[in-house]
Amino acid sequence: MQLRDAVAADLPAIHAINQANVPAVGRISFAELEWYFAKAAALRVAEVDGAVAGFLLALRPGLDYSSPNYAWFSARYPDFWYIDRLAVGEQWRRRGIARALYADAAASAQAVAAPLLACEVNLRPRNDVSLALHERQGFVEVGQQDTDGGDKTVVMLVRHLTDDANA
């Protein structure tokens, strides 16, 4: 597995992986993915045997981004590295790709002195696989909120990177 920055040629594969992982991640249009590609603090891919096997998209504060989850973190934390989405293709799961992408994200965030990683995970519909992954990664709950007109409930999670640096 090789972790690297995404390039424009990766966007169709990233989009396909994203859409195949709905509702664990939100559905996006290709145009929205292009916006992310232009604005992301990091859009990293895990490549296996020449194929994009998974990706992680991180955003910094201060963007004009209408996500209620991003807004929730922005209202409470002056600085963070927001993991907007992480997804792995079905045939590549259970190979440590998500774990590797999170380690990579933590290192990138620490390199720019971001104090924490922030993300949300679905409680309704429940995403037990992602909840377990985030617990193993050291994330802790800092809140919950309903989204999508009350159709979803998410748990707001953070991982303090200063704790990692002092460990």
C-alpha cells in the first residue's frame, strides 16, 4: 500500500468509492468532489496494486462550507483538522487501509500544529464498524446532533493530537 496525495486522475475512483459507501459517508456530486479537491487541507489516497483502494479528505477551519457537522466543530474549536470523509472500497476492507490513512492524517495535522482531529460518525443509521475504528484510534465523543432534517443522528468525535505528541 502506498499513501499519496490525490491527483485529478484519481477523482473518478474516489467518487465511485464515496458513492459506494453511502450512507456511511454523505453522497456527493462529482462537482462537489472537485470543490473538495481544490479546498482540502489533504485529499489522500491509499493505492494498492495501482488502484485507488481508499481515501481520506481533511479540511481546515475557515472554509465557506455548508456542512452542519463542519459548522458544529467550527463553532466550538478555533483550530482542527476535520476529517470530512474516509472511505475504503469494499474489496480492500480489513487490510489496515483506514488505520493507515488515519495515521497519515494525524502526522499531517501535527506537521501544521493542528491540535486535534475532528469527525462525526452515524449513530442513526448506526455505523458500528466506523464507531469501533474511531474508538481504537483514540477518538472521544464531544457531542451529538441530528442532521438531514432529523433523518440522521451523528456523534461528534475528536482526537487530541497533543496527547499523541506527549505519549
